[in-house]
Amino acid sequence: MPEIEARELVKCFGKLRAVDGVTFDVRRGETFGLLGPNGAGKTSIMRMMAGLTPVTGGSLRVAGFDVTRDSRAVRARLGVVTQNDGLDREINARQNLEVFGYLAGLSRREARTRAAEVLEFFDLGERADAEVADLSGGLRRRLAIARALLTRPRVIVLDEPSTGLDPQSRLRVWEELALLKQSGVTLVMSTHYMDEAETLCDRLAMLHAGRILDEGAPPELVARHAGAGTADVRVNGLDRGRVRRALADANQSFREVGTLFRVSGRDGRPPELPDLGGARVTRRPANLEDAFLALSGRGLGDD
């Protein structure tokens, strides 16, 4: 049985259909990503998983339980890390964990013991007595992930786990998520960072406008939709309309990025460019953003 099972899942906000009939499975012990730009429906899916917003239509099961009928059982098996960490700035790091554990149903002794364990796991022991307000953004993010692990959940959902972090803090968070995966925890994460998805995810679903465009392992998606490579075409003052027409007539998937035309391959092959006159062409390996562009016609950073 999948650890998470979504079938024709729908979430509406008034007339807006934020999640439009998505279906996917997450296997136990894997890291599954929801990849897409802002507004794609990633956060809405994760909030439904966590019981933070009701399901409008379809079905959603987590750890074998229906999130609508058995929400308490789901919450007992789930850890949640939202974009807003929700930490109490008035108390220190250790107290944040102990209070959360007690409110989550642990005894006071269990909460103290478990708080010490997760602080050690995330190498936060030396900062246990630090006020949350005095911690850096990276340390607060690690503390929020540590809190999600406090009750030994089977599944942890992380909404944009490294948004706003500096490169060094992002790498540290990635290392700790990899350790969680090795411990057997199932991770579901949303992101619009291509490198984060490629590094952490076993499989991912590419989302656009509330729908899944495709899903699979990152290398499979790149090969299927962006081929073996991508070509960046710089026109250098040439007639942009002429280049645009030549690429369209050659049935090439492309996107205009500033002064560039970014052309994706397909079916495991690099793009086959027509004669573009004096345009300068730079070829590089394809990546997830190229695959997403080929599927949706827009980049992962587009709003």
C-alpha cells in the first residue's frame, strides 16, 4: 500500500480551482517532490495532507488513513514543516521542542528526552538555550524540521524547506533531510528550486495551474521532455521575429529569456536547430527547468 495515495484530488477557493483533479502515490521511505512555480497548487496539496485545509473533492490517504474521516490518526503519524516555521520567539529552542512534544501528547519526561535527541540529531545541542529570535534563518529552519521529527512520524511534509536560506544553510538542510530519509521516514516536499528537486527527490510531480503535467524520477523527466541537451540562442541584434519564426517552423520548443532563445530537446535527443544565420549558439546539458518549460511553456520561477 502506498504511504500516501491521492485520487482525483480537488481543492477550490470560491471559483478558483487551486488543485484540479491530481492523482499520485508516494511510496514508503521515498522522498517525493511537488515541483512547480508559485500558484501551481503545491502548498494547497500539502495543507490538505496535513489536515490544515479540507479536501473539496476526490480522496487523500496518508499512512493508510483517510484525511477527511481519520484526521486525528493522520496527524499522529505526520510531521509538518510549513513555510512559516511557527516557532515561539518568546522561549528558547529546547523549550519550543518540549512544549510542542507535550501538546502533541508526549509526557513531560518523554518530551524532554525526545527534545534532547532531536537537538543532537540536528547538531543543535550547543544552541538549545538560545532564544529563537536570536537564531539565524538557517538555524530556525533546522529547528522547525527537528520539531516535526519530535513525535517520530512516519511521514514528514515540508513546504519549500529551503526558501530564503543562504547557500550554506540550504546545503545543511539538504544534508539533514538526507539523514531523515536514511532513517526510513517518508518525505514529501514542495519546491520551485530545480537543483533542490534533482538533489533530494527520488520521484516528483511537475505541477502547473493545479494539475500534474507528468511525474517520475528527475532524470527520466529530463530525458523525456528536454532531451539530452538545451541550446541557448543569442540573437545579437538580429531580427528576433525571424529567429522566432524559424524555431517555430522547425517545431522546436523554446522560450525567450531576455536576449536569449532557450531551445529544449525532446525524446532523449538534443535540439535540432534550423539555420539561424549569425546567431550565437551555446549548448549545455538539459535540466528539470528545461523539462518543465517544454511541458508548460513557462519556467519554474515564473509567477
